[in-house]
Amino acid sequence: MTLLEGVILAFGGAAAGFINTLAGGGSAITIPILTEMVGISTANGTNRVAILLANLSALAGFQRGKAVPWHRVVPLIIPTVLGAAAGAWVATITSGDVMRKVFAVVLLLVAASVLFRPSRWIEERDVVLHEPWRSLAFLAIGFYGGFVQAGVGFLLLAGLVLGGGLNLVNGNAAKVVLIAAYTPVALLFFARAAQVDLAVGAVLSVGQITGAWVAAHLAITKGAGWVRWVLVVAAVIAAVRLAFG
């Protein structure tokens, strides 16, 4: 890894950490960079090192601002982690091209919902998605996160905000809890398949940790209305990249 590659990794990681904490799709920035350096299979695994550390950084920021809805997110950890374990195992033996195309459509639908039904994303409400559907939904979202990771934040936000009744600030706080919970499990599968470059992942982590901490601080101070617009822009950009990249 050259000095230039290290700088690109750090800055790309900072942008990804910021976007992932407030919305999702940051891996659309880091995966192409990693692919050029270590190849696509190792890129998917190496990216998880930075994802884990960035979400722990974001979680610390949200917890400091008392924004983590622990009573709502803790019951979702087990189904999400189980789904991620299955998804990560499948990812080590197959390609994710088809899922990326399908997910591009999902992202556009999420962006449309944020634009045309903003109150559902900004105001906290009662839980809409009840058992067993809630566990099944987060099992499926966890599978996607373990399999691809790119854009899983959008799916988690949809489940937590539209299905769980949280607003965008608390939804993002709950999202980082779930990602921080399942990423070590997914990372283990990639490591066992020799698809993790720890040195590259460490450099990427420096940027992602910084971006995630800044994003968590801004989410708490600026509120759900501001996060809404970050979510819309990030969703549209990620959808275009996934569909045509």
C-alpha cells in the first residue's frame, strides 16, 4: 500500500463513515477503492473492519447524546445477527450482483417515501411492525447486511422508522447498534475464508471512525429534519451507483 493509496483510503473512509451513520450507502464509496487494492472478494471482507470500528464510534456519540432507544433495539439484535451470519457465509461462496440491482430499486422507494411522507420519518410513533413479522424482517435485513453490507443502513432505517416507529435520529442510533452487533460475526466468516486484509482495513478505519463521530454529533444537534435530506441524497446516489456501477 502506497502513501497515496493510504490517503485515498482515509478520505474515502471519512466520507463513508459520515454517510453510513446518517443514512447508508457509504460502502459504495469504499468498495470500489478496496477492490482496486485487494480484489472484490477481499474488499467485501476488509470493509467490515472499518464498518465495525466506525459504528462503535458512532454508537459512543449517540449514547453520549442519550439518543439510543435501547428498549426497542435490544430485541432486534438476535434476529439481525442470525441473518447476518447466514448472509456472510453465502457471500463467501457467491456473487452479489443480482442483489445489488434489486436493492437499487428499494433505495429509490425509500427516497420517495422520505420525500413524500416526511412525517413518518421525522416524528416518533408507536411500533407498527409486530411479532413474528418484526423478527422475520430483521432476519432478512441482517442477511443482506452480512451478504453485501452496501446500503444496509437504508433497510435498517426503513425497518426501525417505518416499522418500529422511531424518528430518524433515534433510528440511526438503533441502526448503529445493530450493525455493531452483527459485524463481528460477519467479519469472522470473511476472516475464515481469508478475505480480510487487516492492514488496509486499519487505514480505512481511521477515516471511517472520524466521519462516523462527526455524523453522530450533527444528527443530535441538528435533528431529524436535517438528517432527512442527507438520507434522500444518499439514497438516490447509492441507487444510481448500484444500478449502473
